[in-house]
Amino acid sequence: MDFDFTKEQLMFKQEVVRFAKKEIVPRVQEHDLKGEFDFESFRKLGEFGILGLHFPEELGGGGADVITTVLAGEALGEAGVDGGLTLAYGAHTFLCADTIFRHGTEAQKQKYIPKLASGEWIGCMGLTEPNAGSDVASMTTSAEKKGDKYVLNGNKMFITNGPIADVAVVYAKTQPELQHAGISSFIVNKGTKGFSAGPPLIKMGVRTSHTSELIFQDCEIPAENLLGKEGDGFLMAMQTVEWDRSALLAPFVGSATYLLKKCTQYAKGRVQFGRPIAQFQAIKHKLADIRIFGEAARSLVYRIAWCKDQGRPLNHLEAAIAKLYVGDWSMAPTFDAVLIHGGYGYCHEYDVERIFRDSRLAPIGGGTSDIQKMIISKLI
Amino acid sequence: MNFDFTQQELMLFKEINDIMFGLARERTLEEKDPISAESLLREALDRLAKTSYLKLGIAQSKDIPGLCAMMGAMEIVSSCSPSLYLSIEMSTRLFGRIISTYGNEKQKAKWLSPVLYGKKLGAVALLEKTMNIDNDPMATIGIRENALIKISGVKNYVINGPVADFIAVAGTMENKPALFIVEKGIKGLIQGKRLETIGLDGVVISGLTLENCQINEDQIIGQFEDKSILTTLRIWENQIILGSCLGMMKSSFESARTYAKTHKTGGKPIIAYQEVGFKLAEMLTLFQTSQLFAYRAVCAPEGKNRDFEVLTYCAKVFCTEAAEKVSGWALQILSGEGYISGNPAERSYRCAKYNQIAGTSTEISRVKIGDAAIGA
């Protein structure tokens, strides 16, 4: 076993931290307060190369390995980038673009990946429905083949980047009677007749990511927009789990490092009873717990990434464990961070308040903690 | 980066597993009787010495697996018997590592080789009135008298104390930290009564009193320039405790999982109920997270900065608290079955508290982690 990164990986991570601190973080609080997506930051992520980091260079990507890609996500969290932007990045790059990259035809890849990698286009993925969340197979969105077209009907719910996306990877049933095996995946472009997005949902956290319903009403798309073969959709959706359990969890690991720095700074400067509160054991205890979470979580995330770099099929047990741990335990450090900051921590001026709200999505999004427990209990 | 064990390491795990389960078939591994416990310990050392287990983390050779494998191997031994594990580790990974790291060639030949070959048993007498070595100065003292050194002091909680052939006694000489190696039967060494403990039934533990024990100059290790030797001993002890925690979680989890799959109620195995299945999921999550944490902590390079120490404290807090939770939840799943003495979960539950208070306690660990964060 070896837990070391290469020098290049570590240097790149530091570059991402520097870039994010300078170019993105200064606008985070303002956008969170307004509940606005930060288009400028997203474009800068594209320019820096993060949006397409793992795609081949000939498609406009950076040709990076999975570990490096995960480190970039961790670096964003470590720099203080908000959960909304990292979620938008995750949905765009891993749930939308990567699905096209892995399963698309050469023509589809050439058409979509360079523009998604650069950030010129924004992507989203439509899987969840109002009445089909964890139980994916109960989705009702249909795709009926009519000549050289598919006609989509149905609604998708809680779609990250939904209102702003130029491209959507949408899952719909081509053969409803087959349940999982009847699900197929399609590329739907913005502006397609019969395709619309609802207004952004007002959320507790990750407020800079725009989330909405997607509505398909007799939405006709060319048959060539099918990804892979009919019936492969469920497997494609499941394959995004590899990224979901590594790159999408990585910002939570980085965020723990960020919280520790912020809390330490505050605790050293805040004087009560004649001394900085950092000198009280109760505060040190909380700082320790924040560090412990980050250190415990990182190896779980790196393990998934390393296995993917080795070309191994996803170990669903290890993936569910990583998601369950990060999801359930990442809230405690944010709780401690708010407590350390006291009344200030409850106010928007100090970003621990935002991080506290953002973290609440961790045990919900991408498969709830209960679903992870269900997976683990079945696999053992 | 690499998350795999090598084939050589996996082979070693199998050898250790076979030895430990072989021993378990022949004897009770948690022997309460001190005479039986000593004989079991010597038997286990003799068998394990046929593998590279006792040399892990101590002897340097390309044929001997590294520190991550050491942790993996420790987990196996601890899962079979927390008591036997702790007794073995205090002899090899603490006493042996002291001699290996700080001893001269003559000292290594005299005390290290017999320990690594499983022929002799070591112990380390570190603690005094309390288990705290950070705030309370050590009263045990060595005074030079001509060519001899006279050692006096009272040590507490010495694992293997009553049965060890060699004991490394921590103290000071001429105001500098030092370790005095005393051998069994030395005049002035008084064994205390064996201590009764909540768990670790098979560990022979006692206090020791040294009344003007005379040793030679070549029985001193040190004198050290500062107290960092004590920190190092604590870190090694913490590593031993990490292995202990992993073993406890392994045996508790496996016991609960087997029971949940085979015990039926309402016409189906209890694992089919979410209250049970989900609890097992959380147990495995804590166990696997602890494994990776412990491997990473033990593999971290020992540099001049404090990060290696801090990472060990982090792992210590996490793994020791996880071990108590996992064994407690296992007991809950096992219900009455787990409450019966001898069940691995019951045994681990009783032993788990030791790991939180021994080495660097979880409270002191958190303070040290916090100190590192604020740069204190």
C-alpha cells in the first residue's frame, strides 16, 4: 500500500487552490445570498481546465487521471468554493459530459465534449422524477420511437443546472414493461420544442446551483440523440456512481480543511475571559473533530478514484461506504464550525453559515444515506 | 498511490491467520489464569516467530513487509484474541522497537534477537501514579554509583510485568530521560499484585516497584536530550492500539453479521430487517474507514514536522471510538447471544475502553490535534 501522491499531482492541487481563491472565492458569498448561479466562475473553471480535466486533450480536455481529477475537486473545497458551484461542476462534468464521453458515438463526442469541457455549454442530467427518486425503475418519463425520432413525455425533478443547461442527458423508458432494462438515455438540447425547465427551486443550501424541474411534452428529438443502445440507460446512470463517489465527494474533504483553517483563525482572534478561545479545550476538541473527519474521509474517496484509475469495475460496497461516511459525517464539522463562531457563525457574513447549509445535501443527493445502508446491507 | 496489499503480504496474512486459528482450536486464547496465560503467550510467540510477524516494523529487509502490512497483520492477531495481541505487541512492537531503534549492537544481540525469535518476553514500564506522562514528571530515577546504576521508583500498569524476561523501565538519570533494561529476577524488583481489569482478561498486568535495582552501564538506553523519546513511545503504543481496534471491529462485525444472516425471526433472517441491516452497514462503514485511516497513519513518513504525530492522534481517536461503537452495536444485534461471556462482541466491548484511555487518551489526543491546528 502507498498513500502518496506524485509531485505533479500535489503541485496541480496547489495551483487549483490558488486559482480558486483568487478567481472564484471572492464572489461566493454574494452569489449565495442572491441565490444566483455564478456564470463567470463557471466559465473560469472551464478556462482553467477543470471542467474537462479527465477528457482527452483532442476533445478539449486535460487528459488527467482520476486521482488528479479528485484532487482538483478537493482543492476547490479547500479554497472555499461553495457547494453550489462544486455541485454544478459535478453535474455538468461527471453526470452529463462524462456519460456522453463514455457512451456517445464519435460524432456525439466531437459535437458535445469540447464545448462542455470549455464551459461554453452547460450540461445537466435528468434522472430523478417527482415520484421516482431512489427507486429509479419506477420512473414514468417515456421515449417512444416514431420513425427517425423519439418523442419524450414526462417530468424530471431536482435537476442540478436544469434552468441553465444547454445540454441535458435524460433518462426515459423506451420499454416500460422491462423496468430497469427498459430505460434508455438521450441527449436533449436546449430549445428543443416540447422541452422546458421550471423556475429554480428555492433551496436551503447549495443556493448558487440552479435546480429545477425538466418538463417534456411531446418533445421530439432525433433518433441519433440516443446514447448507446436502447435499454442501456440504467447501467449508464449507475456508471456515473464511480464519479459520484470520488470526484463529487472530494469537495467535502477539501471543505473540512477549509473549515479547520477558518475556525482556527477565528478561535485565535476571538478573546473571551481574557484569552483567545482557541486556548479552551472545548474549542480544541471541536477543531480536532473537524480534522479527524477530513482525514478519515479522504482515504475512502481516494480509494474509489485509485481503483477507477486501475480500470477496475466499481466496487459497489466500497462506493456506498464512501458515500455513507462522507454524507452522514460531513455535517458534524460544519455544526462545530458554526458553534465555534458563536453568534457570528449564525450570520451570513461568516461563510461557515453557508457551509453548514450546503453540507445538508451530502446525505441526500446522489443516493441518500439510507439507500447506501440498503446497498451495504445487501452486499454483506 | 496503491490500495492493494502485495501477494507476499497476503501470504503472510494467511500464515498468521492459520497460526492463530490453529491455536484457538487447541487452547482458550483469553486465559485468566496467569500461569496459563504466560504459557499461551510463549506458545503463540514461538509459532508466530516462524513467520515474519514479530519482525514487522522492527527489522529492515526487503523480505519483510512494510508498515501497512504490519497493521493488517496486527488486525488478524487482535481479532483472534485482544489479550494475546496486546501481550505480544508490548513485547515485540514496543520493547523490541525500543531496542531496535535506540540500542547498540551489543544490546540488540542480547535483548532484541531473543524477543524477535519468540524466545524471550519483553515489557515496557512507562507509567507511574497515573496513565498521564505529559503533565506528571517521572519519579523513577537512576543514580550512578561507581560502575553501577541504582534504579528506584514505582511503575504502574505494566503489561507483561510479572512474566517478562526483560523490562525497559522509563525514568531519568542526571535529569535526562533514559530507559533502564532490567532482567527478570534482579534483586530489588518487586512485582505487584496482578490487576483485575474490566477487559483484556488474558493480559498479565501489574505494578512494579524498583528498590535500588543495580544495573550496569550497558543496560541503559539513552540518556536522551529531551522528552521526545516519550512521545515516540506513545506513538508506537498508539499504533499498537490501532491494530487492536481493527481486530476488535473485525471480530465483532463478523460475529454480528453471521448471526444476523442465520438467526430468523418473523420467518426471515434478521439482516432482512432494516434496523439490523442498516446497523451492520454503519458498522462496516466505521470498520473500513478505520482500516484505511490506520494504514495511512502508520505509513505516514516520520518527519521532523508534527504531521505524522497528529495523523496518528487523529487515527487513534477515530479508531478507538469506532471500536467501542461497533462492538456495542454488535452486542445489540446479537442480543442475548452477545451478552454471554466469550462472544467476540462481548469481549471486544469490554476491551474497547482500554484503547481509549491507553496510549494517548482520546481527550489528550484531541487537545494535541487542536494544539497543532492553532500552532501551539
